[in-house]
Amino acid sequence: MPHKINGMCSMWATWGNRSVNSQLFSGRNLDWNQNTGINIYKAVTIFSPNDGAIPHAVTGYVGLWGALLGISAEGLTTHEANLEENEITFSGFPWLLRLRYIMENAHNSAEAHALWEATNNTVGFNHMVASAPDAAEYARGTVSGPGVAVAMETMFNYTAYFTDYDQRELTAMYYANATAPGVPIGFPLHEALFRTNHGYDPLIRQHYEWDQSPDSWSMQRYMFMHDAIIQYQDAGVQIDLLQAANITSIAGDKGQDPYQCQTTPDGSNVLSVAFSASTLVMAAAWENGNGTSWQPAACSSYLILDLNQWFAGYQKQ
């Protein structure tokens, strides 16, 4: 197992033929420092703007004003995973507030894209916005926006946008040295999008500071999501919230074995959330216990929350 660096997160989305009723499902893991004590301050916070903006929910911790991840009453989900780039600035929109800004103001993927373009990146991150309204359009064959789910590979003054089955991702190769043969490292799928902590845009890859070899921990977790989605495809199983929670939990860092919870405290998965974005229901889990009894979020119980009860007063566009 390669050396792992904290801040190794993951995110994914599926829709169309892969999902029950062609709905949008997505997930996000926060892999960070385990056992810090912040777990006792876990919270789901509902923001209900009084100026006509869109209500939204963020899953994280008490006192966190921004969004580590979230879902809006329109069915847009927001996601983040670190992307270590060497082009950075302090002159931009802090991403935790930026994700809330997207949820508060975007009704669909096209509006989210416009808002992203109108604001500035600070440092390297992978982000994703997935849109239930666009999933519904996709099911009708009338998609007009940039995509049901859009990944943004970012650094200062540059964003590369990706949807499903992107050719840049499909043709990406890793070269161990100048004379070594190339090894494929991109495995995109139709009606699915997933990211960990590396990018696929050529310029993003030039400025990337971590390992992108096939054996890197980022690549391994990318493949965990890919393989889980393919396994459901091969079994003829359409993804619902249960499958969504499973895909998310597999990608969360729980130690040496992604498919088992270890008997000793290991891993760095502190928050794991799956969304049924089309129905505004989510499954959320936090790290549990402390000291020798610590467990990763992906090994804890997932709390099912129907957000319709808090979004009931909002009329979708």
C-alpha cells in the first residue's frame, strides 16, 4: 500500500440507465485526520435564505458556515476532493463558501457553470456539481446544460470541466520515465463521473504535485468507485440509495482493505455521505468513537434523512 496523505477525498455520481428511475445519485467522502474530537460536533445544517434564494443543506460540523458538501432544494449536490497544484492565490472565492453560493443560486447545471465561471479559484481542488433537474432532462432526451454531473479540475486562474466519458480521461497515460511505455490511468464511464485526488486535464497534470502512478492511493480509490459501478452494471442492478451508500463507503479510506472494516483503528474517513438527489434524501455517516475504539465514517451507521420536510416551503423552478 503506498504512503497515504491526509486530505484524500472522493466523489462520484450516476444517472440515466445506471440508476433507478433514471434518477441522480451521488456521494462524497471526507478523508482527513482521524480522532481529532471534532466528531462530537457533527451536524446537518439547513440554510433557508429569506431573500428568495434556494434553501440547501450542508453535512459537517457545528460552526462550519461553508459547505464541505451539500444538496439544495433544487436537487443540486456539491462535492470536493483535494488536487495538489502549484498555481495558487489568496485572491479568490474560498471553496467552502463557493459551494454554498452555487447551491443557493443555481437551479441547474448551466447556472452552476455560469456562477463558477464568474468567480475565482484559489488553489487546486477537484470539485463536482451534480444536478437532478438535468438528470430528469437527460431521461427525457432533452439535456441543454453542460452535463448531469460536471467535475471541475481547478487551480489558480484555470478550470477544466469534465462530464462523463471524457476523451482526456480516456486517453490519459502515465510514464514512469522518458523511455517507459505508457500505462493507462483513465477509465471513464458513460452516465457516471468520479474523482479522487488527481486530474486528467493536460495542463492540470503539468502542475500536479503528487504521484499519479497506477499504484498511487488516489488512483486506487478512483478504481474502487469505477469497479463498484461496473459490478452493479454487470449484475444488472440499478443504483438506488443503498447502492449509492455502498459505492461511497467503499471509496472512504478505512485502512488496508477497502471492502472490510479493520479491527484496529485505521483509515482517515471522517465523513461519508450519499445522495438520492432527485428525491432529496441522503445517507450520512461520521467517524465514531475515539482512541482505540475509533471507527471510520464508512464503518459507522448511515443516518437516512428525508430533506423534503425542511424544503417543503420552496417551489422548485
